[in-house]
Amino acid sequence: MSVVNPLKKLVKCVILDLDGTLLNTDGIVSDVLKVYLVKYGKQWDGREAKKIVGKTPFEAAAAIVEDYGLPCTLIELISEITPLFSTQWCNIKALPGANRLIKHLSNHNVPMALASNSPRESIETKISFHHGWKESFSVIIAGDEVRTGKPSPEIFLEAAKRINVEPPSCLVIEDSIPGVTAGKAAEMEVVAVPSLPKQSHLFTSADEVISSLLDLRPEKWGLPPFEDSNLSTEGYSTLLSEHPAGVYFGWVGLSTQGVFKMVMSIGWNPYFNNTEKTMEPWLLHDFHEDFYGEELRLVIVGYIRPEANFPTLESLVAKIHEDRKVAERALDLPLYAKYRDDPYLNTSV
């Protein structure tokens, strides 16, 4: 599939938030607050999470004291709860796509900054448990190193200054409304990856809203595309040349995960300047963790449509989702469903 003028804007660096964007901290925050509030006979209500996401530690603490009517000062709450969080940072997992993105940008020498409302000590501790992260960032700026945290643009403007890139040439990736607001106030491009469910409609000021870092397309912003969106076609060039460029559907087996439905394009991807056809599969399943390096086995069982040009990115996205619906319905039919049990797919599963 090809796209006419798919670029949104050329950027020269990427500025990333940490909590909720790269690290899955929301669950740990809830776990700690559930335990802590019992001390005051209170019960943590997960719905309150939206009031503290993206806030500075002092703002988040103030919201908790006020909302729960706690008989303690702001300073007392922070001093009591900080050690509880510190013991949990080693358990924070990277969000799906975080490691891939950091490694990809680092390998392509794209300058990266980490800009978080969290204190410096907290940031250093959290990223120390994730190999290669600290070394990948040209700049790390914490909330206690600027006068005002997000939604003020100060932290992003300082990051751009240290990297020596003009703000309009920076791409910010954020999970919270304060972060998105700060990025736009800094006159930067902003991709929102909402960390709280069913909140996407609130991020209208972002230039793009995606569900996961796995959905990020760097090439939209003039950055090198992920190489792993294409399968190696070594040894299959002749076979692919015999099949028309277009969209197909079938089954894919992952060595340790199972067998899943998939829709796949065969053709010339304009982002890679290919001289031969490539294969780009889309696994129709929501994965909670990356599975890079696993063996992938494909069985193509049907054809949907020919390759086409699209006047806008929106029309391409709409067609891709239509292709998904066609593939899912077709693969439920006995004619195609039977191939799910093909020994080839299940040999290493």
C-alpha cells in the first residue's frame, strides 16, 4: 500500500515522558495508595487516578489530601509515601513498544530527551532497572530541575535548548493532558498515548493520538521507520514477484504465543524505497508485551484487494481497518478457519 504525502512534519529530535509513557507506573501508584489510605480508614478509588496523572508530586499529593480529607499536611504525606514508592520502582515494567522505540531511535542517532515531572532521584532509580535507557538519552530533565512543571512548557523548552534543536522541530510523546498541554505550549509536535482507558477524546490538542507505542509510525514525522514492520524476503523474491501487490489474509504462528489471525500487504513500501516487494503482516490481536526475536510462521489463505494509492492518511487508515474486518470475518469461515490448525503454524508453538 502506498500513501500520497503521508508526512505530518519533519522533526529532528524526540522528547519522551517517563511515567505512563515509557513505564507502566499507574498500577504501582494504585497499589501503593490502596495500602496507604487504609491508615486513615479510606479506600482508594481508581477513578481518582485521572486527577493525578501527569501532575508534579506536590500537585498529586495535594489532590489526594484534598479529595480524601486526610488529616495530614502535604509534606507529611509526601514524606510517608515516598519510601513506599521507592521499594516498588524495581517492579515497574516497560510499556509495550518502549524498548523498541528507544533502541530504534538510538540506533539511528536520533537525539532523545527524557522530560518528566518526577524528581531527578526518582527518574534515575526507575530507569536504572531498564538496560541501556539512561545512555540512550542525550538529555534528562526532572521536575525538580525547573521552576514550574507541566503543563508549563518550561521543561520541554529546556530540553530543546540543551539538545540545540528549535522547538517546532521537536516531537513530544506524552500520556497525560498536562504533558500534551505543555508540549503544544512549547510549539512542538505532540503524539498522545493516553495511559488511562477511555480518555482519548480528551486529547484533542495533540497532533496525533495512538493507543500504544507499538502504533507509532516514526516515518510520519520524517524519522527512520521501524525496520521490523517488514519481514525479510530473502529467498522469496521470485515467489513474491509472481503474486500481485495487494492485501491478503491468513494465519500467523508465534513460537511461544500461539496462532493468530492476520492481514498482510505485499508490495512496495514507499518509506523504505524498496526495489523488491516486501511483506508487512498485521497480527489481529492485542499483545501486552513485545515479542521481537520470536519465530514467525505465516500461512496466507486469501486475497482482499489490490494495492492502491490514497489521497490522505485518514483514507488509508480507514481502508486498513476495513481490511481488518474483512479478514476477521473471512477467517471465521470453515473454508479458512481450518488452516489455523495447520502443523506448519504449530510446529514451534
